[in-house]
Amino acid sequence: MRKTGSKTGWAALGVLALCFLLNALARGAGETYAVFLLPIGEETGWHRADLTSVYSVYMLANGLASPFVGAAFDRFGGRALYVFGLISLGGGFWLAGQMQNLWHLTMTVGVMGGLGIASLGMIPGSILISRWFDARMGTAMAIASAGLGTGTLVLAPLAQVMVDSVGWRGGYGLIGGTILLLAVPVALLPWRRITAGVVERAPAASAGLPTQGIARAIRTRPFWALFFAFFFTAVAGYGVALQTVAYLVEQGFAPIQAASAFGFAGMLSIFGMLVVGAAADRYGNRVTVSVTYIATLVGIVSLALVQVHPGFAFVVGFVLFFGGSMGARGPIISTLAATIFSGRGIGAIYGTITTGQGLGAAIGTWLAGFLHDLTGGYTVGFVISSGFMLAAMTVFWVVPELATRRRRDDAYS
């Protein structure tokens, strides 16, 4: 890493704040679909599987766009990518408020929203952070990833307030219009300086991995291990998270209570990500991720028990355990990708790895809705999600490269 002064230190913090805020906006906006799910269904009469398929398309578009987003950042830089993301996400949400058919919602929230989230989230964020942070990159990745929780905490209850005040169509219009306006100040930022960074990294080949470029990366074991860790985790997590608000409302909770519980779960993910990022740097990845997966399983069981004993006790358990571990694996995977595959083409490499998350989330959300319509309940979905969580944890124990602690004196630093 090149020697830097206090001004550069402040600049690094500014870049981190930018990544955090844009990730919070993008991910928080995407998670509001859990709030819009019931009112849209009540107005249209569409089946739950139809409604969850929209979110599946959203996550699929997010995942499939990820490799191209990383490559676009490498080629065009941050300004073009972030402005495109704000226009796509904001425009999609604004148009969703005027939709009349299911395919309208699929194209606006699903396709346009997915492209926008991919362009604003942790793919460009992880690239920027890897250029500004070295020894504390894991912690920096965790802070930026915590935008997921912050955005969910703020926007999920706010979306419910909008639905109660101006209806779901008005809510989508307000959120979309605000995001569109933000494209102007973001376009005016000093992107040449932001994307330049200060960190110089040794090529990944010095660590014994022929990973300069996506073509070589996909032939390595760590690449596919990270891909499937993302995939299994996303199938499990999104299979539960999307229907949390609807599930709690069906168990007798008021909509604002259900949305607030979902939002507080997102808030706790902030602390979970920060703790996990630091813990992985100190204790290694296997122990750290295992604790997070066990916590997620406890949260799923707590949520399932709400239908047996309706009350706030098990909801609190869900919020604490599921929320505290929600998204906690992201900083570890981001850091591993940035360190193992450092060098040319990291944007395309990390973007392709992230495709696993998009595909997993698309399958998980659709499967949860399908199983709800098929069985009339959520129990089978909870069981299947738990199984995928266990599969994701297993990946970290069977692939040696994912257990490596970060070191400060070699290509992994």
C-alpha cells in the first residue's frame, strides 16, 4: 500500500460512506417488496407464487447482471455505473406505481429494479473499498455491507407508512421519484479521484492461483466455493425473508408491527456484519461463519414457532438471531474474493461470483411462494431453508482456501 496522509485517510472514509449509503438505498428499496406484497395481492387477487415470482425475477436480474456490472465498472468507471443504477431503480419503482398487469410489475420492479440494485450494491462497492483499504479491508467491507440492514430498517417501516397513507401505488411513486432525483448529485461527484484509490496489490498468481481474469478464475476451486456459498445462503435466506411480513400479518400481527419487526431485523444485521467482519479477521472464516449460520437457523426456528405460540417472544427471537446474522456472510465472501483474486479483472470475477446469490435468491423466493400455495402454509419452506443453510456452512468446512485467515505480509493482505 502506498504511504498516505490524513487527507487520504479522510478520503478513504468518504468513499466508504458513499458505498455504505448507496448500498443502503439500493438494498433497502429492494427489501420494501416484502411490505408491498400483501397490498398488491389484495388489490389484484394474484396468487402468492405469482407475486413472489416478481421478486425472483428481480433477484435473477440482479444476479445475471452482476458479471456485466463488474466488467462495466472496470471499463467505464463508477460515475456511469452508479448513475445508470439510480435511473434504472428509480424509474422502475416510479413506473411500478402505474402498473396494470403482472408483467408490468415484473418488468419494472423485477428487471429494472434488479439491474439498478446490481449497479448500486456491493459489486462496485467492493471494488472501491479494495482500492482504498488494505489491513482493515474486512472491517470496511462489513461496514459497507451493513447498508443492507440500515436500508431495511429505514425503508421497510417507511414503505408501510406510505402504503397506509397514499396506498402502495403512491408509495412506489414516492420512492422511485426520490431515487431518480439523487442521480444528479451522484453524477457530480469527483469520480476520477474516487476510482483511483491508493492501494497497490500483488497479483493473485503470487499466491499460487492463476486468477488474472475471469477465464482463469472460473477454473479454480475457491471461485466455485464462493459461488455456491452465496447460492445456498441466498436460497435459504430469501426463502424466509421475503414472506416475513405477510407471514406475521397472517399470524395476527398488525401490518406496521410486522414491517417494524422486519426493519429491526435489518437493523441488527448492521451490528452482525460489523462484528463478523472483525471476527473473521481475528479468528478466521470457518468458526465465524459457522456461528452466523447457527444463529440464522435459530432465527428460522423461532419464526416457525410463532404459528404455534403467537406472541412477541418468538418474534423477538427471530429478530435477534435471524436479523443479527442476516447478510453476515457477505463481508467474508467479498473480502475473500478481493484477496484471493486480487489483480486485473476483479470486477468481473466478483460480479460472476455474486451471480450465485442472485440465482439462489430467485429460486428461494419462488420456491417459498410455490410451497405456500401448495401446502397452504410456511412450515415446509422453513424446513427446506434450514437445509440450504446447513449446505452453505458445509462449503466453508470442505474447501481449505476459505478457511485462510487474512495476513498482512503476503498477497492475502
